[in-house]
Amino acid sequence: MSNWKELIETEHDIAEEIEEQVDEPPRYHVVLLNDDYTPMDFVVEVLRRFFNMNSEKATEIMLTIHYKGKARCGTYSAEIAETKVDQVIRYANEHQHPLQCSMEKA
Ligand code: TYC
């Protein structure tokens, strides 16, 4: 009886050790920043186009940025987050808006 208990406890300890050793890849929040010039409609379009939000969610996040200074738009692997940041900045530049986008470690 006590042998079974010890065996189960050992298995449990080994499983915990393995879990601790398996490092999850780091994740990053993509953040949009407020400014005084980018039109609200353009920010809503960006949130729909690059972050797959519906109009209601995009409007809510845009207003959070407008009133609080910034908001998280999504959380991704490093490569995907970098691509989103590049795409948003390029799209804003193409439309001559100063909209800024950055990433923060999750
Ligand atoms: N503050 C801008 C305005 O009043 C709107 C805005 C919202 C700009 C979010 C950037 O990330 C932003 N037109």
C-alpha cells in the first residue's frame, strides 16, 4: 500500500520537474498609442484590418486608447507581434498618419 503511494508521489514529482523544464516561448502584447492627429475612424479600421476585431470591439479599444493613452490589441509570438507592428506603422505612414504601435513582453 505505502509502495503504491510512494510510486505515485515519485511520478508526480517527475511530472512537475518536466513541466518546469519545458520553457514556453515568450509572448508579446501589441500596443497602440494615442496621438492628437490620427482620425478615430482610421484607428478603428486598423484594429479591424490587422487585429481581426469587429466594429464594436474596435471602437471600444480605440476609445480606450483615446482616453487612457494606450491599449493592448493582441498577444502573439515575437515574430507575429513584430510583423503586426511593422504592418500597422507602414499602413499609417502610407496614409500620412502619425499612429504609433509597439510591443511589450507579456
Ligand atoms: N486621439 C485621436 C483623436 O482625437 C484618436 C486616436 C485614437 C488616435 C487612438 C490614435 O491610437 C489612437 N483624433
